[in-house]
Amino acid sequence: MPLPNSGPIKTYKELIEYFQTLCSQHIAVEQFGVGELSDIDVQTNTKTPVKYPLVFMVPQQSSLDRFGKMTLGFSLIVADIAKNQELLQIDTHNETLMIMQDLLSRIVLTDYETVDINLETPVNITPFLERFNNNLAGWTAEINIEVKSPFDLCSAAFE
């Protein structure tokens, strides 16, 4: 099923909504989130339990170029609960890597007229195990997404 084309993606919010839609269409992804690493947590009395596999985006350094290029940076995390047995950890890394590949493939292999963003490649990915307090395993990708020019004096908030 193709992603809805709601016009050019120009804002941070539109890009997050795009990723949320992308993840909701992936049959293996249970939850999508955006925030700080500390927002990924186990069930507590004050937090709603996280469903796994989880795709989580942590905003990183971004840039605006005077020639009309805005690049939004993120750490893209795909994680699942790892078991303590070695073979299950290998399976968890394999499954989360496959989800990561699916998400990045969908962006890279969709033509620019359909989804007008550009994923800068190569994408560096790093595996992790027991990185968080709920024994997660998975992969973190450092991604940079180029979106349409944010510079527009016609719709700027000036009199």
C-alpha cells in the first residue's frame, strides 16, 4: 500500500507524520515514537507500557542551507526485547535489522515525485544490546533527511 501523498514535506511535523504512517503500515512494527532516549522505558505506574518491536526517532543536529535545503537529523532506533540466550539475541538483532532495512528501502526506492524527501546515504547503523533498562536489543541508524526548502517569505510570519 503506498503512502498517502499529501503534498511536499516541508516541516519537522510533516516528516514525523510521514514516518508514523510508514511504521503503521509495516506489519512487524508495534509502536512508533519520537523523543529523548529516556522516553523509552519499561512499564511503570506512571508510564504506558511500550509495545515492541518499537521504532523510535530521537531528533539530532539539523541544518538549513541558504540555497533552500533543510536537512533534519535523527537517530532512528528499531528495538525489541532481547532474551538472555545468545541465539535469541541474534534473532532479535536479525529481525530488527530487517525492519530497519524495510523502512529505509521504502524511502530510498520511492520516487521523489511520490515522496519528496531524500535520505542521505550511506546510512551508518550500530547494533546495541541491553542498552536501556528494559533489556532491549536492536539497531540505531544515524539518518539525515533532506526536505523541500523551508524558505518562503510569502508565508512567513511578518507584517
